[in-house]
Amino acid sequence: MISVSNLFISNAYAEGAAAPQGGGILDFLPLFALIVVFYFLILRPQQKRAKEVKNMLEALQKGDEVATSGGVLGRVTKVGDTYIALEVAEGMTLNVQKSAVQTILPKGTLKSI
């Protein structure tokens, strides 16, 4: 089995002793496998989630009921490029950043709470 230190530091052999021949690409196979696992377990799901959030924020429209990352629930009354206006109570609106929207709630959620 190849240790990590053998990948970066070559062994010193006595003079006249034959050094074992390396496997070439096979020495780096565990490193390649680690990179592939890292991609499929961490990077790919993160990119997928970022794409879903971007699509959700672009689809925001007036009348949607949303929950923000701070826990504020409200109905969208105005949508801008970077900010939205949330009606949290009758006659009370808050301006929040679009990126603060965590989820879009099903219609009628605010009435049931």
C-alpha cells in the first residue's frame, strides 16, 4: 500500500541497491479517486443547489408568500433587482434583499398561521 509520504518524498536507498520501479500513473490513482469523490459529494450538489436558489429568486413575483433567512414570513408586494418589499402585517412592509429569501411558501400559508 502506498503511503502519502511516498507520493511526495522519495526513499533513499543504499548505494548499489536497486531501487524498486514505480507504477507511474498507478501511484497517483488514489489522488485521482479522491478528487472524483470530492467532486461528486461536495462540488456537484453545491452547484445544483446554487442553481435552484438562483432560479427561485428570479421567479419571485408579487403575491408570493416567502420566508426569509431571518425567519420573517410575508407576502411579496414589490420586486426589484436586488430588493423586495414584504408585507408582514396589514399596512406594514419591510424592504429586504432578495438573497435573504429562504423559501417560497405555498399559497395560504400565512392565513393558516
